[in-house]
Amino acid sequence: MYIIKRSIILNISELLVNGKHLLKDIEDGNIKARILLEYILKLSREKIVSNPNIEVSDNNVESYLNKINDIKNGMPIQYITNKQEFMKLNFYVDKNVLIPQPDTEILVEKAIEICNNHGNDIKILDLCTGSGAIGISIAKNIKNAKVYATDIKNTVIDIAKQNAKQNNVDNIEFIVSDMFENIQEKDFDIIVSNPPYIETDVIKTLPTEVRNEPIIALDGGKDGLKFYKIILSEYKKYLKKDGYLLLEIGYNQAKSVGELINLNYSIIEDLAGNDRVIIIKGW
């Protein structure tokens, strides 16, 4: 628990200094302390900076310090604020869905590029949609696209629907489905997926913050390839012969996923130089 003398916390500046100190051993602790203060006080960053001497109520101090303690114990700040930015859009997230990561934007940007070169109306399938970040971002940017997004749990699909609504995206349909199981449509131009791909035994070694995300969205089976095997064995039934399959992969999975593919494929690296997206064109 936090240890701090209430009498010295009088204003925004002092509370923020204490928050940063308490999170000094946490990755991006200063940023998280600031974001949390903005959330608790319902003030913008600009207001926080320009009004450092505003006194903070006892209730807000208590709430802030309790949430700081949650972060110290591994709670992702996104699950506290229920917010994550992705592709310049804001997404609601909670413990039911994976937190969208910047590396996944590479997959979305490539899908958008393909759509822009397509010209005609385009049909896209997003498997394992989670918060809906991938499918919604594509649909938002490509007005002539019809996106179908799937996930296995009703609670997850409800969150994705909420995110589509708050981002004013209506050219997307959500389907509760275990992978391809309930997909009635065929002849997709693009299939995209960021499936669970972490090896089961590796999950327990991950940082606490990551392990607080839903295991079902992380666990790719014993070898991390469970869902790639399903997708690669089924996708041809749903993808046009000249269509594209885009898969996000773990930084060390290009070779193992590549060995499952009997066609030519290309790889896109992320900003850190790690293999991140596999692309298969046609079959």
C-alpha cells in the first residue's frame, strides 16, 4: 500500500510528484502517473500543467493513490481509464479484451494500403477481433469496405460493438464465432487476424501487467501456433483466389509460421526491426 502524509498533498503539482515517485520503478511510471491524474480529476493535460496549485479533494487524493497502488501491483492503466488510443481512434478496453498495441497498427496500415489500391467495394474478415481495434480502424478509413469481425465471446463482441458506435463506424458487422465456425459469407478480399500466439508455458514468465490481460487472448497453445494452424487450414474456403491474408506474428515466429505456409509470402517488420506481419497474396 502507499505510504504518504496527507498533510503535504495540497495541490495538483504535489500529488503528481508523489504519484511519479510511487511509480518510479514502473515502466513509463511518470506517464502513467500523469494519465491517471488526468483521469481522476477529469482534466486535460493542459489544465493539469497550467493549474498546478489547484487543491485536490480528499476523495480524489484517496482514489488517485489507490489506483497508483493498483498500477504498482500490475494493473494496466488502460483497464483503469478504460481507454486506449489506436490508429488515432479511442477504444474502450477492460479486463475482457486485449489492449491494442502500436505494433498492430502495422497490420492495419498494410490492410488499408491494399484496400486503397483495390478501388472497388471490398469485403474484409477480421478474426479474433477483441476490442475491434483492427476491423474498426480499417472500416473507419475505408468507406467502401464491408468488414465482418468475429470473436468467441459475447462479452467481447459487445465491447467491439460499443467501440464501433463511439467511433461512428457502421460499415462493420460483428459475429460471435469460434474462428470460422459461424462465418456464412465467402469470397473475402482480405482476411486479417491478430490471434493469440504466446506459448502456454511462456505466459507465466510475462510481466504481471501483461498477465492481467485475458489469458484467452494471449494463449496460442503449447507451441504458440494453434490459431495459425486453424487459420491456414481453413482460410482458402473464405478468401478470394487473388485475395490477401494478413497475420500478426510474435517477434520470433516468422520461421515457425512460415513453415506452415505452402505458398510464397512476405514479411513486414515493426519499428524495432522485428518480424511482425506475414502477408500471403493469392492461392
